[in-house]
Amino acid sequence: VSVSVSVYVNIHRLWATTQREPCIKMTGGPMRSAFVHLSKSATHWFPGHMAKGFQAMQRAVHKCDCVIEVHDARIPFIGRNDNFKYLSDVPRVLVLNKADLIEKKHRRAIRKRLLQQRLPNNKPTQTHVIFSSCTTQSGAATRDILPAVLESVGEKTLARKTPKLKLMIAGMPNVGKSSLINAMRQTYSNKKKCASTSNWPGKTTAVQTDIKVMDNPPVYVVDTPGIMIPDMTDLDEAMTLAIVGTLRDDLIGPEHVADYLLYTLNRMQHQGYMVRYGLSEPCDDINTVLEHIARKVGRLRKGGIPDVTAAAIHFLQDFRTNKLGPWILMD
């Protein structure tokens, strides 16, 4: 049986890789059954610009035809601000952004469950659920949004003498609202981006009105700051928001956020971090893991001492950019 040269080359490369990067056996002890949280105040983040921003949203939404709520696709069932449901009695389209970070096989079940949700008046919480990856800046990321909006607002709105639609973009911090606006402008009118974006939550601090995303018919959007849940009582939910980047790392401490990430990955038997950092088995001791990561990626202080803070930031960044593999919280 003949085997191509390329097969031999690939086998040799695989063997060479395993020789250079041996798996490290960890001694982290048994897995935790529960996480020890910091005080509730550590995860409380509702600065003044959010309170003012929400008041401005309440005033502006009455002039809008539809609300587009943007949320992180990795946490489709938790972390949404319930106050957005009661902004106004207008249709709501839910865009689950960062969908490139989850496996497509989950989409049908997520959409079905979300479309079954109802408000107290029995109206649907959202009329459509759309998956998007706005950082790709491609038409595929946003092409379904405006058709969903047009279907949601109904014929009466579309039959007005002035063919103009106004949409409000709402959501938690760092879910990609500004990226969505830029992608919509590029998709529907080939315009350059106008909304400032950042991986740091809280970049947008004020309501920005009348951003044009389409010329014919004229469609304008209202960009709003990310509004956190004012009083989060569920600390596990708050820490989950922290690991996906909705809460600022410096408020809680990157090492503590990294510890909750490690606890979560182990609880879900997600082995991506083991593969990424060359570990032979899971480890539930954050100091052991961070010291190993620091040595592996060169985050060392003078004298070769591991910089665990830099390692924690590196660990979180790898998770948030999918380098540990797809992850989603379905429960």
C-alpha cells in the first residue's frame, strides 16, 4: 500500500510537536463542587452614565418603531436586563451576537426556547431571534436583521406617508452593539463605520441618535450605552457575565475572574484549556494553572517568577477569542 509523502510529513510534524510540547501532569487536587464568591459589592457595576443613559433611552424609545436588543450568544438565557422588556410597547428583535463563538448545532433549540418567552401581557418578549457575528463586518452577519424588523413593525408602520424607520439598539455592555451598527451601515448602504468600538465594556457612555444605516427607505438607529442589571443578586450569573467580558475585569480582579472561568470549564468538562496549555489532566487550583500558563507563554517577572496577573489576563483573552474552543451556557 503506497502512502503519500505528505502523510509522512504530517506524521513527523505531529511527532515533533509532541516532543517539543509534552503534556504537564498537574496536581491540583479534587474538583470544587461550589465556588467561593467575593462580596456582592465586588460585582456591582452601575455607574452614573448607565442611570442617565437608561433615562435617555426611556425618552427616546417612544419615537422608535422597533428595539433591537443585542446579547451575547454564549449566554442566551441569562444576563439580559429585564428593564429592556418594558422600555416601550414596540416590537423587539433579539440579535445574539458573537455567534461565531458557539457551535451552530445549538441555534435551533435556543431560538425555539426564546421565541416561547412571553411578557406579562402575553405578547412575545421578542418577535425574532437572529444569530450574528458582527466583527466579521460581512453582509452575512446582518442581512437578516432589517427583514426581521420590517416584518415586526407591520404594514401600518410601513404605510406611513413618511417612509422612515427609527430603531433603538439596546443591550448589556460589550455585547457588540456598536459593531452591529457599523456592520449594518456597511451591509445596507456601503457606508464607513461611525460607532466607536472597544473590547473594554463601557466604551459608549451616552445615547447617540439618528445614525443612518440605510438610504432607501431611510433607516436610522439610536445607539445606546450598555446598561448593566442595577442589582444582581445571583453571584454566579454576575461572574458568568464577567468571564465573557460584560463586567470589567479590574472591578473584580482578573485572577478571581480567571478562577471562576477555571471552575466553570471544569464543571462543564470543557477540556479546551488543557489542550491549549499542554496539560494532561484537569486542575482546579487556579494558582497552579496560572503559574503554568505564565511559564508557557513567557509572562515572567524578574528572576523568572510567574506573573499570575498577566497569566490570568492571557487566560481570559484566550477564552474570549475562542482559542480554548467553542463554549456556551445552555442552562
